Amino acid sequence: MDFTLPPEIEAIAETARRFAEAEILPQIGAYEASGEFPHAIIEKMGATGLFGASFPENLGGTDAGFLAVAVISEEISRIAPEFGYAMNMQAMTCPFTIYNWGTDDQISRFVPDLIAGRRIGMFALTEPGGGSDAAGAMQTTALRDGDVYRLNGSKQWITFAHACDTGILFAKTDLDAGHRGITAFIVEPKAHDGFTANPIAMSGLSNVLCSNAVFLDDFVVPVENRLGGEGEGFKIAMNALEYGRLTVAARSVGLAQACFEESVRYANERVIRGQPIGHYQMVQHLIADMAVNVDAARVLVHRTGWLMDRGEPSSRATSRAKYAAVEAAKHAAASAAEIFAGYALADEYPIKKFTAYVNMLAVGEGTPNVQRILIAEDALGIKNANRHPVRNRLRGN
Ligand SMILES: Cc1cc2nc3c(=O)[nH]c(=O)nc-3n(C[C@H](O)[C@H](O)[C@H](O)COP(=O)(O)OP(=O)(O)OC[C@H]3O[C@@H](n4cnc5c(N)ncnc54)[C@H](O)[C@@H]3O)c2cc1C
């Protein structure tokens, strides 16, 4: 008998897999060709329950938990990596942060529409000055002006900003207080002037589900949209990266699995010198390493979801899972490229696209070096990775 997940989690993974195959794959090309944001697919993902796993039923969620978020993220990313972004913007970093830190009014105003896919989310932390030190590099200001804040500055790489209805954005309300001067805001770019999002062209990645350079010019945020207190933004952002890492790690496993499956298929089909290349030991070496790396990374991701479902400290496990999953995905993409050789570069095969998404996931929610620092400092006893409690309102802490 094999190690298996609980049957209800397997069923959720199967639902995500079927949805991606039937509802996303056949339509991706048309959206890319037209340049239209795929609102209809995002809304259907919401209606199918793919975004609501970590939310209670009274908000439209399914209360299925974080392990469910992980398996959905893996399946979506395996089949349609460009839609993996939605697992952060519609299912985790944006709505879950509002759910964790928002007032009852903010939660009921914003969370149900985000997880239903009726409104598009965003999580705007990074600035041009550098993502690895988001607090140190932050220059965007939010100055109080009566009942509103006026935001000025810029953000970089902000996914879905061009389509965003409801996002979270971090800015400094106190320029002299370092990371204690950062405040979180729920922003509504379409409701107020002063927000410009310019999609960044990136070879190999989607042109419609894309990331943006954002410019804020006296962009107005009503005071009632502040998330938490002034100065609480850094804590809120670091918490969000924690559960954001769960989805990014799971998405990386999905891509690693996709590279593995394509490689196995191709190695069995491609005949060179009278036999399939999969019969050559050097190709088998690549296949064996891929198989084990993917399995190992998946177990670490599942452990993280399991810890989060129990409401237990999970920062150590999350960093390790994200690091391992990205390493597995990078190895799998490089191995697939070697096995496909010239055909890895052809648009007809998915290896080029998988590689681009692996590179993107490597930096999302902290680069490999950032994870190495967190993991090593924890192991060496310099900084306990689990020292800060991570807020997880679904599980009561
Ligand atoms: C496609 C895409 C989508 C994204 N979406 C979003 C989004 O929606 N919202 C958002 O807020 N951000 C988003 N990001 C930003 C992402 O989080 C950052 O790219 C990431 O944090 C790294 O920041 P950086 O690219 O500025 O690299 P830098 O911080 O400039 O790092 C450059 C290199 O230096 C290394 N380095 C930095 N500090 C150290 C150190 N102390 N020790 C050792 N090495 C170090 C890094 O590991 C890296 O290798 C996105 C990025 C991409 C590419």
C-alpha cells in the first residue's frame, strides 16, 4: 500500500486537475492571442471552490484547509502554470491577509468577492530598490490627509496590478521609523485616481496573467481601508509571505512534476541509435534524480500544510519546503531541457515555458538565498525560524 493523503484531499486534487484540463488548457491560447484578462476562468475557479479552501463557509469558503490549498496549487501549476498566480492573489496572500488582520467590516466587504473570483486581487510589497530587503528598500509614502491617506511612490513586479479591483499595498506612514513605519492598506485601484500599472514584458511568461510596474501619484486610500494599525505593516507582510510560501512551494512541485512527466514521455518516445533515449544510463540518471527530488519536495510541502492545518508553528517547515521545491523544480527543468535537447527550445514543446515559470517561482516569496539564510540561521541557533507566531485565523491563532 502506498502513502496517501486523506480521501477528501485526493478528491480536491482531482477536482483541480480536471478543472485545469477541461476549463483552462483549451482556452489559454485564445486569451494570450487577444490580450484579454481571463476573468471568466478566474470566476469559474472561484465558483468551483478552488480559492476558498482556507476560508470558513460563512465567507463562501470550503474550510478544507491548507493541505487542500497545497494540492490545488500543485495541480493548477502542473497543468497551467500561468494560473498558479491566482492561487496567491485570489486564495492566499491577498484575501487571507485581509481575513487574518481585517475588521469584520473589511472581511465581509472584500474577502467573499476575492475568493469567488469576482474581484481580482494583488499583493504589492516589492519596490524597484530590491525585493530581498523589502522594508529597507521601501520609499512609497502614505501621508494622512483628513479621512484619507495619499500614497506616492512606485512598486515593481506586482502581479495582477493591471486588473486589480482589491489589493493589499504596503507604504511608509512614518519615514523615520524603519520597518516599524510600514503600514498595510486595502487598495481599490479602479475606484480612485492616481494608480497606474504597466505590464512588464517577460519572455516565456503569460502576457495577460502578468506582473507590473506600478506608479502611485497621490493615490487615495480611505482611512477605513487601513489594514491593522499604523506601523503594523511589516509584521503583516512577513506573516503573509509565510503562507504565500506554501502556495509558491506547491506550485514549484507542480512544475517539477510537469517537467518529470514530459521527460519520461519523451525519453520513452525519442529513438536515437535504434533505441529510446530512456534506455541510456545518463538519461536514466536524470530521470531517477527528478523522481526522487519531486517526491521529497512534495512531502515537505504536505508537511507544511499539515502543520498549518493544526495551527502549529510552521515557518521553519515553510522555508525548507519552498527551498526544496524550487531546487527540485530547477533541477527538473534543467534535466528536461537536457533530455529534449534542441526541442526544449521549440515553442511546440512546453519546456521553455516551464523553465520560465520555475525561474519566476524561484524568486517569489523570497529568493533561494533568502531561504538559505532563514534555514541556516535557524539551524545554527542564531535566529529561531519559529520565533514569531504566524497568524492563522482559520485555525484560531
Ligand atoms: C514574475 C514576478 C512576479 C512577482 N510578483 C510579485 C508580487 O505580486 N508582489 C510583490 O510584492 N513582489 C512580486 N515579485 C517580486 C519578488 O518577490 C522579488 O523579485 C524577490 O523578492 C527578489 O527581489 P529582487 O528581484 O529585487 O532581487 P534582489 O533583492 O535585488 O536580489 C538580487 C540577488 O541578490 C541576492 N541577495 C539579496 N540579499 C542577499 C543577502 N543578504 N545575502 C545573500 N544574497 C542576497 C538575492 O538572493 C538575489 O539572488 C515578483 C517577481 C517576479 C519576477
